[in-house]
Amino acid sequence: MKCPKCESNFEQLHTPFGDVEHCLNCKGLWLDMLEHEDLKEIASGIDIGDPEVGKKYNEVWDLKCPVCPNSKILNMVDVKQPHIWFEVCPTCYGRFFDAGEFVDLSEHTISDFF
């Protein structure tokens, strides 16, 4: 599979909860439907990219799903943490997180409540 942001290859990371796709270049993560819920507890071990690089790639829009190439992935905002923007495929419900976003999503700080 190819990364929807930078078109580099994904590698598979093996976790206790299953395999996850990790971009070799931008370090973004592709998670299949609902995997993000199980993986939050090990987010810091799988989301190892530089958040500054992730911010740069967060501005890349108009993307195709790496699983369903005929589907455009949609830009979404996390309701509880509106500073986190991620992408979702409306067909397979996979999610793409730029480097640093998944760790941020898994951690709640006091500022997230205000």
C-alpha cells in the first residue's frame, strides 16, 4: 500500500492488537476500521513520527484511500479534541493519522476540556 499523503510505501508494524500500516517517509499511520480504539493504549509506541512533520502533511488535502483507491478520504475533526484533524475513508472506514496525531488523540489534557 501507498501512503495517501506522500505516496511512499507503508510498512506493517506488528502489535498485540494486530498489524498497523506505518508510512516509511512521513511516518503517518493507517488504521483499519475501529483499530484506533484498541491501539490508544500503545499509541506512543506506534506513532513515532515527528509531530512537526505531521503538521506539514496535515495541510495535504484531496486524498485517495490506500485501501479503496476509488474513494476519496474525508477530512475529519475529533469532537473531543478539535485541534486534531485526521482522514477517514467513507467506504472502508479506515483512518489516517499524520505523525504525532494519534499520540495526541490518545492523551487528554486539561486544555482539551475547554
